[in-house]
Amino acid sequence: MIHNPVNDKSPGGRRCVTDKGARRIRMWRIAGLTGLCLFLGALVAPNLEQAFAQSQHQGGGHGGGHGGGHGGGHGMVAEEAKHFPSVADDETKSIRPPQRKAAPDMAGNPEIGKQLAYNRSRGRCLSCHVLGPDSTQPGNVGPNLSDYGNSERSRAYTFQHIWDARVHNRQSLMPPFGTNELLSAHEVAHITAYLATLTRPVDDPDRTSSPRRSRREKVFIAGVDLTDADDYIEAGKAAFHQVGNNGRSCTSCHSAGKDGPDLEGVAATYPKFDADAGRIVAIQDRINRCRDTHMNSDPLKRGSARLNVLTSYIKYLSRDVPIQVATDGPAAQAIERGEQRFRRKAGQLNFSCADCHTAAKGQWLRGQPLNSLDNTAGDWPKHFIAGHDLGQISLQQRIRHCQVVTRTFPLDLGSREYTEMELYLTALANGEPVWAPTKSRLRGQ
């Protein structure tokens, strides 16, 4: 059980911090005597009723920042992605079969090959392999290639392996760079020439100083660890009290003496099958249904800062409650479909979620460890930081962000496919406590 300094979690209650140091920090926030904390990548509004209207990085819509919409940075959907299969149920495109390719009649340039191999958006070789002595944060998903030139592999073999490794190993995790048009034949020839120059062994990075961390060591818990993530609780509580078009708010039903149920523990049961909707729904779907039927108000946009903080507050009302999503009945079939999508190869890189988080778990992709997702569903919404600060995002936004990064055409937030994938991941975490909202805790913090 996590000690929670926020004593009163009731929808109508007041936040009461008992620790003197925490109270002092809170007073500084209110008085504005310190620098303003960042809220979702933007400045916190002095009035918490306005806080959820400021989306991170001025991103609006899908939670802003690098994770939202079809915007820039890590949110940019590669144009080529639409030519490759997605995880959509009605997808008609198929994975391209393994393709044999003869090396072009040209001498590759090792210098150009090195530039391509080190480039994060072209060869991407350092993501999985140690190369030369100047390799920076190389991964170890693939073999160490620092002395590949001593391997006596033929030029034809090396070219083919880069072009499409599935010709040699149908289960290879290596993207089919040539078949899927990530690299041209001349570019593959240049990388082939560069690999032939690697003859001096380089040790894998010593990562004994970066041991595997527990779930608790990977996150700050809002309201416990006293970070700017605490503001998500405050902003969510403000959204919970905000009235809709008919003068009613969430508290009109869900507070002491009202007609609606106590919400403590409710979020721990979502996603779940909804008989009225005839499908699996996430907690965000339930929020928007209530806004429609009980508040005469428009739904909040999926992935928006306002819906994320409101979801965070409702999750917070279930703090430390074990996740207990149903795994029988209609949910069982949905979980099976969610797992199938989790394991389905898709996109231009020909990756599945399972490639990184099951087959390669425990290994490193560039400077990041690949973790199992078995116990993390209770952390979301999370202020997510991994290379880029994405601000506060939902679990479905994280799924979508991964697909954008792996050049898989993403689906709409709230789609059946993403909701059932969320259910699958949440079912893996059954029995784990709800800690949301959280914030990524980087190593050393």
C-alpha cells in the first residue's frame, strides 16, 4: 500500500497535506512565490478551473506535444505508413513477403554507409547493434557487429540480410529495409561496405550500473511524490466540479448523499463490457456518456488535456485499489482480439508490440531498456517522458505514439481496436494497484 498524504479523496472533499514540507511547497504554489510549475508542458493557470484548458506544448486536441494528432516531432505520421498494414480490423493491406535481391554492381562507399548506419531515421543500426568504437548508446537487441568484417560473410549475404533478413530467418525482428522501401539498393550497398570495415571488437556497454527497476522506481505518483504531476489531481477535481449545459456536474451524482455510486474502486474495473453500447468501453467513454445523458454537454475530445485530467482524478479516487477488469464473458473474446493486435506485425518497420515488449524484453533499444508491460496499466494517464516530454497522455495515446514511431498508420483514439488492446494490457495487470496519475521517473531521480 502506498502511503498517500492526500487524506481526503472524496469528490467533495478538500486536499489536505499533512507533511510540513509538503504543505510549504503547496503554499508556495498558491502564493506564486516560486517559479510556476509546468502543467502539461504549459504554465499552470492560476485558476485551476482554467488549468485543463491549457494543453501541453500548446498542442490542444490529442494532448499536445509530440504525442498528439498528426503534428510534428514524434507525432508526425510518416507518409509511407499508409502503404503498409495497420492493426485495424478492416485492414486490407498485407505484409510484404520476404524478397530476394541481388547486390547492385557497384562498390559501396563505407563513409556514406557509416552515415546511413548511424542515422536514426535511415539505417537505424545503432538502435539494435554495437558498431564502431564511436557507437553512442547502442542497443543489444541484435548481435554485436563491431568486428563484423572478420566474419567472412560474403558481400551478397550481408546485402541480402540488410535488404530483407527474413530470407535467412523468417522470425527475424530486423526490419526488411529494402523490401519495405526504407533504404534503396545503393544505400544498402553503402552500409554493406561499411560493415566490412569493422574489424576491431568493441565491448557491449556496461549497464550493470543501470539495473532493472521495479514499477515503483519508474514513476512518480501524483499526491505522494510531490512533483508537478500533483496538479493533474487538482485540475481533474476542478473538471469534476465544473457544471455542464444543464447546471449539473459530476458531483451532482457522485458525492455523499447523491443518487450515483461512490466512485472509489470504479476505475479499477475499466475497460469493461457495456451492454448498452454492445462493446468494450474505456473509462473515457463512460465519462462522455455521462456528459451526454446527465449533463446535456458535448463529449470531451479523446486525448485532450481536459479529458486526461478528469480521467486522472477518477483514477485517483481508486488509488491503491487492485485492478480487477473482467476476463470472462464478452471481455474474454475482446482480450483475445486485443492480444492478437498486440502480436500482429504492422507498419513499414514490420514490428508488433510483442517484438519489443515480449520477444526483446530485458534488452536495450539505443539507450532505453525494453520492458514488459505486464504491470503498468495502473500508471495511466501518465506524464510520459522518454527522449521527449510528451506531457500527460493516456494508455491509448501511448499505444498510438509507439505506432507512429514504428511507422505504423495509427487509428483513432477510442477505436474498438485500441480499446481492446487497452483491455488486454489492463488484464495483464489484474491485481496490481491503481497509481494514476503518475509521471515518468528517469534514472537517477
